[in-house]
Amino acid sequence: MKKTFAFIGAGNMGGAIIEAVCSGTDPENVIIYDRDRAKVTALSEKTGCRAAADAETAAKSAQFVFLCVKPNTLHETLRTLCPAMKDSGDKVIVSIAAGVAKASIKAVIEHAGLTFPVVRLMPNTPVAVGKGLILVSPDKDVSDEDLAVLIEALSHGGRCSVIDETYIDAATPVFSCSPAYVYMFIEALADGGVMAGVPRDKAQEFAAQAVLGAAAMVLETGKHPGELKDAVCSPGGSTIVGVETLEKGAFRGTVASAVYEAYKKTTQLGK
């Protein structure tokens, strides 16, 4: 059963990971289940993966079992799956539930008399187009081989970073929640362009490309964002006037506060 993947849940985040895995893996090795059969059908037709009639069948048939359900339903979902996974071969349980610690997942598995290793993931939705980031936190029982297989499959969605679980909740708002904030920023940039007379479609294209390019500059040059910002701001130029306007609106403070408030909410989700 090596390199076979089951997904329990196919919502926005789960669906994004399914698309990423299917883009670099034989879709026949991917089986998915969701109570919303329309989502399953759409993803199956789009990616070529297999649809399962029920969650138990999906979990039983694969080595890597992804739990892509809401944090408040994860434990109960896992309890219903454990009987089906007995005597069905080695497995690795992979959770994307925000705020749910590996230890609590492990406890449910062990209570059912099973000893499967657990990996906690935290992805963002851009994995659907190969430009995402996925934090990977395996427990001590995950073998190097299994971890390598998992990361290779996930890497088709973008960057994978193995990280201690201690940092996941704090990092989640920075990269997993933040695409929503970036979309708002792109929309606002485009709105400003329209106000200045740029056609809507062009304004949106230009804004999105500018954000993409600016992010690449940070990643590829390794320079501090403040240094890169200063390089754009010519003395007496238009950019510094715009920067001043953003500062008057507490732009940086508001963004930082949004991230911190999202972090506090994240820590409560698994409780």
C-alpha cells in the first residue's frame, strides 16, 4: 500500500491538497470521501482520483490517511474510522485540523488499540496552484521513508517546511490565514487603480503581479522587507506619499493585529 493516499474531507483546504497530490501522483492512488457528494464528484472528474462510497472504505484502502475535517469533529471522525483501519496494514494518520495537537490524535488511536504514527500539517490554499506552503510536523514514530514519501507528494503544492509542532499555531495566521488578507490587499490596489482610470481587469492583473513580484524579491534576495521598501521610495516621489498614507491608516499595526487575533482564535479551535 505504499504511496496510496486517502482523504476524508474535501473542502477548500482538503480539496487544494488533493489537487496538489494528484498533480504529481498517479490519481489512481488517491481516494477521497466527503459527505458532500458533489464535491467528491467534481474533484474526481477534475483530478482523476477515485471516489469512495464511505469514509471507512477510503481509510481502509490507503497508507496515508488525511483527516481534512473541522477541528471540532476530528476526534469523533477518527473514532469511527479506527475499527475499519484495524488489520488493514501500516498507516500514517495526517491531520490538517487547526489547533488540534498530535498528542490528542494519538490518544484516540491508542484508545482504539492501534499504534499508527501521526503527522500534523498546516497548509494554505495556494497549494492548489503549486504556490503554497505546507508546514509538516511528524511525531517520533514516523519513519524517514514515510516522511520522504509524504513530503514528495505534498511538494507539488509548493514549499514544505518540517517544523516543531510548538510553532504551528503561531505560524498559522502568518501564512495560512494571510492569503485572505492578501486578496483584500490586491482588491484594494485594484480599486485604487480603477479610481485612477485603469480598467478593472487590468488593474487586478497589475496588482496581483506586483504582489507576486514583491514576494519573490523577499524570498530570492533575502533582504529585509523594509530595505526593499526603501529602495522603491525615491525622495520626493509618489511612492513615499503612498507609504505615508498607509502609515496614517495604521496599515502595519492593523495587519500585525489581525495576525495576532487570528493566532488567539487558532489556539482555541482544538479545544
